[in-house]
Amino acid sequence: MYYSLLFVLYFMCIVIQNSDGLDNGLALTPPMGWMSWERYRCTIDCEFNRNDEANDECISEKLFKKTADLMVSEGYLEAGYEYVIIDDCWLAMDRDEDGKLQPDPDRFPSGIKALADYIHSKGLKFGIYEDYGTNTCAGYPGIIDNLELDAQTFAEWDVDYIKIDGCYANISDYPKGYPEFGKYLNETGRPIVYSCSWPAYEDESDYEAISKTCNLWRNYGDIQDSWSSATSIINWYGDNQDKFAQYAGPGHWNDPDMLIVGNFGLTYGQSRAQMALWSLLAAPLLLSTDLANVRPEYKEILLNEDLIAINKDPLGIQGLRIIQKDGIEVWTRPITPIIDEYESYAIVILNQNEDPAPTKVSIRVRKIGLKAKKYTLKDLYDPEKSPKEPTDHINVSVDPSGGVVALKATPVKRKLGLPQINEIDN
């Protein structure tokens, strides 16, 4: 009963926080889509090889049209991945004669509005990148002296999502500049999800202010295509969760960066771990991979309906690291359904040990917040391996080097006439 009361109070705090948050009605669940940066970076030499395969690696309208087609044909849109987002390096080096941003004419000959129209014709939404500075991180024109004009330009291009980076700017200007640009976005009248890199450049951040300005925000460095990079983010989130987890909720989310599942750096088990933890963290699920060449077993991870449902759970509560001991971590997140006043839970058990053999893990259910008398457990990757209904402990075996077990614990409804769990405890 005590834990349930804490949960209710926590949820009420989130509702109060949300009511005072960013008022554009967008990103009520974490955004899902595809973003170019991690996989394709700033590849702009489209003439490296004149065959289609080489050109498909280039930041160009061809890449984004191809990706939009694959998002639909390969089932990603149906699963909830709806944004196609251009990252850096799409711009021309100079603004046009009217001072407006313009794309590189060779790589985007049809223009950005035409590309947005194509993506929208597929039932997808369109996102783009800029920077609150004199230049983008790759050296293209930034927005700092043209906030209102650029916001209007993005609206005219029918942009649905914008990421604003923080290179080539004074960090002390962020608390004024990011909200100012957000105001201009709202004044365009076009619904545009606003992704900020504001806290990623600061040692200490005012997350309350950020949550009132941005729909999502990067708060750590760029992810690279490696398990060591992914674990640095996971560890940082666990070590610092008390600073920012409470500011996540419908309309505003912490963003640990892109999913690298399907690229080169993660094993199959580590790919499962990233997808499970990002879902538990209520993180934006933004793929950055070559969708034409994702192996079936990795595609299955990305399209896992149970994990996507947890990511989009309507309570919108960010999961937390509850236990960290001897290389084993337990992360939990309260989710729906709530049965007899007891919430369900997503549970992710991560093994960061590098021992050659799996680790047997036994977790006392009360220690991780499960207070109902009985739960059913579902293994979200291997349902046939689901643990038995726990009485006192959950017992699992977790593979080493990034292995993970992802579970959903659902309370079993009490039968009429039986005493409640708190009555038994007392």
C-alpha cells in the first residue's frame, strides 16, 4: 500500500508538471522514426562512385525518399515509426538572396518542400536539423540571427519535427535562445515537434525550464556504433536519473539518442538490450540504420510490439535503475494496466559482466516494488521462456556482455472475499 501511494503521488506530480509544460499538444508519447546521423553522418560526396549503391549512402533527397519507401514497405510505419528526419549536412553553404535557408542544390535538386511532400504522400512525417549557433556542427549556416525567419521557413516547408543542435553558440545564451525559437515555431501555427540539444552541452541543466520549452532533449553525447558507447549512455542515465527522470512525461522526454540496432557495432544480445532499455526509459525510438539491409533477426527486435507498447505506455513514466550489483542491473518502470490499485511493471535485467557463462539472477519481488499478491510474467523477447508466476523471487538466467531479460509483470486480479495484500502484510 505504501509503494502504491508513492506511485500515485509521483503520477500526480507528473500530471502537474505536464500541465505547466510545453503547450503544443505534440509528442504525447515518445516520437518514433528514422534519423540519418549515426549511420550516414555527413557523407556528401555523391560522386564517389556513380552506381546507385554508392549514391544511396549520400545525404541527398534520394536517400530520404528511399528510406521513406522502406519505412512503409518493411512495416516500420505500421509499427509506429512515423518520422523521417534529416540530420546535419543538407544545407547549402550560403543563404539565398532573401536571407532564407536553402538546401544544397546538387543533392536536393527538388527542394525541401518537394521532399516533405513526398514523405507525407507515404503517410509519414518529415523532420529536419538545424543549430542554435552561427553554424551547424558540420559548418553550415545556423539560425542564431534568423530565428523568426527560419521558423517561418520550416513551417512553409511543412516540417513536422525539428532538431536544434548547440554548436557554435554561447552556452549562456541557451536559456534565452531555445525558448525564443520555440516561441517562433508555435507562432507559425504549424504543429512542429521541437527537439533540443540544450542540456547535452551543459554540466548542470535546469530541466524544469527545458521541459517547458522542448518536446524532447538530448542530455548526453552522441551515440556511436559500439556497445561501449551504448553502455556509457546507459550508465550515465542510471547514475544521474534523479536529476531529470521526473521531467519525462507526455509532451516532453529525455532523449538518450538514436537506436543503432541493425548496424555493425552491437551483437544480437546487445541489440536486444538497447531496444529494451530505450523502451523502458520512455525514450524516443529513432532508428539510424540502412533499412534495406537490416537482417531479419534485428528487424524483429525493432518491430517488437510488446516493447513498443511499453515505450508508448500512457502513464509516460520514465523507468529507473533500481539495483546495480556485481555487474547485474535491474531497471523497472510502472505501466498499465493498473489492477486492484496495483500497477503493472516493465522489468529489464541487464548483465554487463564479460564472463563466458550466463549469470543466474534471483530478484526479490518486493525489493523492486511489486506489491500485489500474485503476478503473471511475460518474457517480451522469448514468451515461451517466461518465468513462473513469482511468489517471493523472480529467477532468470542472463547472458553476459550485454545480455538482457525483458519482462512484463501484470497483477492478477483478486477474487472477491479474499484479503488484500496489505492486510496479509499487517
